[in-house]
Amino acid sequence: MATDIEVSAYSIWADLQKIRSTNPLIYSITNSVVQDFTANALLALGASPIMSDSVDETEELVGVSNALNINIGTPNPHSVGAMLKAIRTAQELRKPVALDPVAVGATKLRRTLVEDLLRSGTPTIVRGNLAEVSVFAGMEWGGKGVDWRGDLKDPGEIVGKAARQIGCTVVGSGKIDYVSDGERLFSIANGHPLMVRVTGMGCVATSIVAAFLAVQPLPLVAAVHAMAFIGIAGEWAAERARTEGTGTFRMKFLDSLDKVEIENLASTKAGEIAKP
């Protein structure tokens, strides 16, 4: 674990340049709603996506990938089998894993799936909205479907508790994003309201977290860098979409992943706040 972390435009830029220069392969078992958006986002970022929920090729794909992205958004028998096999294989091969527990508290199926995944292997980073993360901290599900736009008291404390419960770095997304490894806690205040009006933004965020994991060995740093970058990309896109609406914003967000430069990253609002 890092003992001295200073997040800056330069540290985020360094990881972004590593992604763009090394083109890491991100194996995604993700939901059917966001496959196209996720693949294009990873390509725009500079990573290389591969999408498959076939259990017959899971071991091979984990073996050749640089990071694994698991998203439980639209579970089915094929994808569930692939997810479980993939996380076990990643654990054996010591490949980093980003897990998105979409609406984990909404149904028994989702709760059971996430419990099975955690028994099969500990992810490197779990990223969800604050309602999803709060389930790991022992709270009742407070979402609506797969979405959540409310407020929680002491969200940083909840994210820290979830990280300790799971045993990995956890990201809780909201108006302010919180990242904790169970000991240290960071807040990230970048982003734009339009981001919650485009489906799949959170799922894409988890895939970008996986891409940063592929080049940054410290999960806490990878998570903070990824979430700060995503928030700044959202601000960049909103400025260029202006009053055109959410469709234009989605397109501009994809553009931002390729076009954001170091001077844009200077607006980062990420920093350590207090021990959770």
C-alpha cells in the first residue's frame, strides 16, 4: 500500500500516457445495455477491449488480458458462469479485477451472485454508486432499480467500512466520489450533472478503472486517478455539449477520453480527507 499519495494533474497524466502507449487489453464481462458504449470508451481512452461471456474461452481471455472488468448489470446463466470462472482464474494468475455490483441490493439473484463472486476471488477494486456500496457496509438497499441519486449520511465512512468488509479498494460514486482501501480515504469532486442522465456512465467508469489498474500497481492510486479523470472528462464533455442535450453529451464524453490533455487535468479536485 502507498504510504504517501499525492494526486495531481501530473500523476493522472502519467498513468493516462501509460494506457495510451501500452494499449492494455481489458477483458470485459459486462451487461448487454452498455457493451458498445464500454468498448468505444476503452478504445477512445487508448486501451483495447474484448467482450465475451462465453465460459469456454474465459481462462484463455483472462490469461492474455491485462485486467478484468466484471459487471453484473444483466445477469444470465452464460454470463454468471463466465464471471465466476474469470474471477477464479484472475485470482490464480494475479490479474487485477474491477467489479461493478450493479443494483446488488435490489434482488436475491444479484446478492447471491456477488456473494459467489467474492467467495471465488477478491476483486482488486469494487466500484459502484453509494447505494450499491452501502450494501457491503451492512445497510439496507436504498436504490431505485439500478439507479441511485440520493444522499447518504457519512458516505466516506460507508465506503471505508465496505472496503474493510470486502478486503479491497472500494469506490462509491455520487455527487462526490469516495475512494478507500479501508485505511485511507479520498474524495473527488469532479464531474457534471449530465453524467447521471446517460445510461451506462457508471459501467463505463468501472471499465476505465480496470484500464488504470492495468498500468498502476497500487489499487488506491489507480482508483483515484481513474475517477478524477472520468469526472474531468465529464466536465470537458458538458462544456462542449452546452445546451444540446444528453445525446450530444454522450458523444462528447467519448471524445473527451481521447482529447483531454494535461492542462484539463489541472482542474482535479481529488485529495485525501480523513481516515475512514
